Amino acid sequence: MTPPRLALVPGEPAGVGPELCVRLLQRPRDYDLICYADPRSLRAAADALALPLTLLPPDRPSRAPGEVAVVEIPNPVPPAFGAPEPGNAAAVIQALRDAAQACLDGRLDGVITGPVHKAVINQGGIAYTGTTELLAQQAGCEVVMMLANDIVRVGLATTHLPLRDVADAIAPEPLARTLRIVDAALRGDFGLARPRIAVLGLNPHAGEAGHLGREEIEVIEPVLAALRGEGLDLIGPLPADTAFLPAKLQGFDAVVAMYHDQGLPVLKYSGFERAVNLTLGLPYPRVAVDHGTALDLAGRGLADPSSLIAAADACARIAHIRSTRSDRNPPGGSP
């Protein structure tokens, strides 16, 4: 089969993203990479790490270690390690959008993204809450943020909201949409025939039969009952403080948490280095690192590339699964 063609976007040029990309590029791979970046950032990172790097035109992707095709996205302000510049915010966003557009156009098969600096992008005059939201808006679709490692997959019913706004955001329609997207992704991108999804309650002890809140009774339980009627295998709502016990996790393929810090601290504690961030529901696979820009480590050769390597492997694997499914079900064929 044709190897997947994946975009690689380093993210914030003053952070560890460029050097993590250089480390990733030293590995043999069975997929093509096209890097959307300023070549100066990549060369500076390679020089700082004393690693070989050959940059090729975008129409000459290479799978050889130390080589990569590059779509040039120049930074207006030459970046320095550890010193992000708001003047480069537009270039960071352009790299993300151009890489995603190549997937939407069918020229590439997936996107791997490094860490970005949200505050610096906003300081650059661009309203930005996260790459998940950016790519969803560009593609015109509803998405779910999922973080995953070798231990657990955690999808989020709400993402970047103040805690005081979370309860109002847990409503029947968006919760049902989230669960359908997670179920479809587990089937289509992870190859699970009948995924079992644990759904956490919002309140302590999952509401304690209404004594600690009624969101479970009035919203979550009716949604789960309706979706079970559609064939989804949903367990819950479960108390969040015990749902992640190892013995229980063995019975689930994924967990859906009601808010960001309900599920992600457990995931990061269980295996931060190998964790990745997936955007479920896009027309193409997008997988990101599960860490920040680490400005204090930039250019020092201390950043761990494990998360980016895991993200690249996951993106290639999902792209391959999607391609296989597409080959089996060509346009006009039976579903």
C-alpha cells in the first residue's frame, strides 16, 4: 500500500517543538513527512543538538533518517530559544492551517503537531483557544479532544472552560454528540468492533442519588439510556474517584470525562511521556504531543521526544486504518 503522507508542524518556534521534530526525523519510518515550518528554526535546532538534517523541497518527501521535505512558513521575527515572539503568531497559525488544508484537499493523510504557546498567539492579536478548536472550525465539523497513552484513553465532554461554566455546558445534545464521536472513532480509527465506554458523572460520587447534584439524573443518565438504544456500549455515570482503578480500566476501551481536569491528571500521571492528544471527528487524523512548549528546556537538548514519536506513530497507524477502510469501501460501494 502507499505509505501515509503526514504533515509535521513543530508549533512554537522558540520552544522545544523544532528540536523534537529533529529528533523524530532521525528515526527510520514507514510513512512520508512534510514539515510545515521555517527552515531556520529546524536548522537551528539541529545545530543545537549536533544532529544531521537535510531539508528537501515539498515535492520530494524522504523516509531516510535525518531528511525531511519542508513547506516553508517563514517567521517574521527570527526566533531565539526560550524567547517566544508575538510577531510570529500568524506564522504558527498559518503552518497549522496550511497543513490541515492539505489534508482537507486530499494531498496529505494526517497532521502531527508540536506544542504551541496560547498566550503568545493571543498577544499576537489572534483569538485562539486551542488547536482542537481551530481545526474544527476550519473543517466545519464537531470534534472531541481525546488524550491517550498505553494505559487509558480519555475523551472530554468539555474542554477549555472555567470550572464554574462546566455544569451549564453538560447538556443532552452536546453530550450525546461527544459520545457518538468517541464511539465512531474507537470503531473506525482504533479498529474496535464494539467499544465499551465508561462515562463519568459530573459531581462527587456521581451525584449520590441526587444528594450532591442532579446533573447525573436529569442529563447524563437519560443520554446514556438513549444511546444504548442506538447500540453504544456505555457504562455509567460512574464516580470519577474510582473509575480509574486499574481493575476497572481493564473493562473499558475509553473513558469520557465531563471536564478537562477530571480525567487528564490521571492520564498524565499514568504515563505522561507517551501520552498523545487526538482530535476525534475530523476528516483526517490529527495527533499532537501532550505537553507544552517547555521554553526553559529549548535548545538545551534535554527535551524528551517520546510524546512526539508516539504522536507520529499513532497518526500513521490511524491514517493506514482509514486508508484500508477506504480501499475496502470505495465511493459508491457498500458501507
